Amino acid sequence: MNINELKDIVKRLVAPGKGILAADESSKTIQKRFEKIGVESNPETNLAYRKMLFTTSGVEQYISGVILYDETIRQSIDGIPVPQYLESKGILPGIKVDQGIVDEITTGLDGLSERLTEYKNLGAKFAKWRAVIVVGQEDTLIEKNAENLAKYASLCQEQDIVPIVEPEVLMDGDHDLEKCKEVTSKTLKAVFAKLVEHGVVLEGVILKPNMVIPGKESTVQASPQEIAETTVKTFLETVPTQVPGIVFLSGGQTPDEATKNLYEINLIGGLWELSFSYGRALQDEALKAWAGKSENVPAAQKAFLERAKKVSLARQGNA
């Protein structure tokens, strides 16, 4: 393990004003997204869409890294392998390495060491593993998911790949803000206990958590200020100071909600870089503008760049 290399990658990923684009939608997920705009998902159309995002002029001002899917990391843009293309723009390539969720437990540890070796050779500098916690089922899910996240993170660091540790307390349900805080706190305490137990160097880790938000079906919603205050308080109580950065997931929020909540969080601030690793919140407007048509690429890139700039400003506590 080269801790200095890991620290350098982390520093670049959470650089001031920048955050991560999650473009690691699985085949099933991107198919669902494309169905909404009347586009057939296949390797060619998937690449055309992601090429539109990656080739947006100036986006490197706001995006420090991109999480790729297995299909994408093997593809090329204008004859240049995608990871090398991103690096040529000063954007670090990363890779989703989990293999989906079975009975609410994330899978993918079998053969992970070998896959990480391959991904490193393909150019990946960091990786991502997502674990989901369903409110109401947390007592049966937290321990096993925390254990798997720690094993994954340890294997990544052995190969000088920065692990993004993503424990997501889902917004599904009618739970209130306080219940989300309780479950998020319990989850983070368990995850960091397991990371330490498995010898993971926290200075070489990035945390990708949910914000503390009421469930989508809750009768009592919270203001951005309440979400920010509760989120920062929860993380101050649970996240070790050695962790260099927190990159929040958007987790079902609209682009405007994810941007506003990040802004309010950064107005308060914390002990870490408080950034973003957004998928839909960065892409939705561009996806709709693109609609699978090459003539729409300029409009889609404009929408993508505008949203990336807004999120970047929010990440700096600027409106």
C-alpha cells in the first residue's frame, strides 16, 4: 500500500470547488433511464450518451473524477480509451466494483481482488461500493453491509486504489428526520468500526453517504436548513477527523434539491471537505435535453455544464 499515492488521489478528488460525477449506472439502470426518453440502451447508445457528458468543454473546472461502469471503462472516445481520455482533461477515472444487491446485501467480494487488478491496469484510480440500508430493516442490514464495505476498502487500498465507501440510508419510506438521523448515525458508527478493524487507512478513504433527510412518504418534510443542520451534526458525531472528504450522494433528490441542500451544508461546514458525488442530480437535465439525438448534443452539454457549475458553487457555500 502506497499511502502517499492514496492521499494524493483523495486530495485531487475533493479539490476545492470540485466533485465527482457518478456515471456508473448498471445496464438495467441506464435502460430504465433511456426508456423514459424513448432511446434503446445498448453499448453504442450508452457510449454516445456518456461521450456527450465527458466531452463537455470546461466541465473539468467542476468535476474531479468520474465513476465508470464495467462496460464504459473498456470503451473508447475518438480512439482513446475512456480512462485515458478523462485523465487528459485532468479528471480521474474510477470504477463501480460491487455487483448489485441481493436481499438488501451488496455482493461482489468473490474475485474482487483480481477484478481490481484488471481495473487498475485499465486506468482506474478509485473505486466505489454501494450498500443500502432500508429504514425499518437496519438491525438486520447494517452489520453485514459494514463488514462487506470494510473488506472491499481493504482490498482496494492493497492495490493503491482509493475506496469510496457508500453506505446509503434510503429515502424510501415514511420515516421522519429524526429517524433518518438515528439510522444514519448507527450505520456510520458500524462502518467506521469495521474499517478500523480491517486495517483500512482512513486518510486514504472517501465517504459517500446520504444526507439526513426525511423519507419521501413522510408527512413532515424538512427545510434545507434543517437538513443541513441535522446532517452536519450527525457527521460530527460519527465520522473520524482522519477522513479527508465526504462526497454526498443525491439519492432521489431533484437537481435543485441536491444543489440547495449541499449549499446549506457548506454554509455550516465541518471537519472535512464537503463535496458531491451525484448521478441523476447532475445528469437529469442533460439527459432530457439530449433525448438520444446527435443534434441535441450542444444543448445537452450546456445543461450539464450549467448544473455542474451550480453544484460546484454550492459545494463552496456560494449561491
